[in-house]
Amino acid sequence: MKSMPMNEKGIEHYRIKSDDGKHVIKGLHYIQNVNELHSRLKHWIHRFKGVASNYLDNYLAWFFICG
């Protein structure tokens, strides 16, 4: 199964530039939360010694189900 771009899946993408002093978008997307989630995901995926991009959607679903 080939991955689809985010916009084709209906997922919105926000860019948060911390160098301009703005750390929040729409009161929902805090740069600290994004960085923390990225850190947890990176640590979680590291145990697999990398993942195949064909199955990335499955790994992400597993990650979010596990909490």
C-alpha cells in the first residue's frame, strides 16, 4: 500500500516557526507538544531499527493506539 500525501487524506498541515516568537497556532498546536510527540515517536520507532515506508501508516496507527 503506497502512502498518500497528507492533503489527499484530509490531514491539515501547520508550520510553526519558533524563531519569530510564535509558538501557538489557533490555540491548539503548541510547538512544545509537537516536539514532545516527535521525541516519543522517534524513541518508539527506534526499537524496530527503522521501519519500511510501505508500512509507516500501520506503525503510526499502532503508536497512537498504544498511547
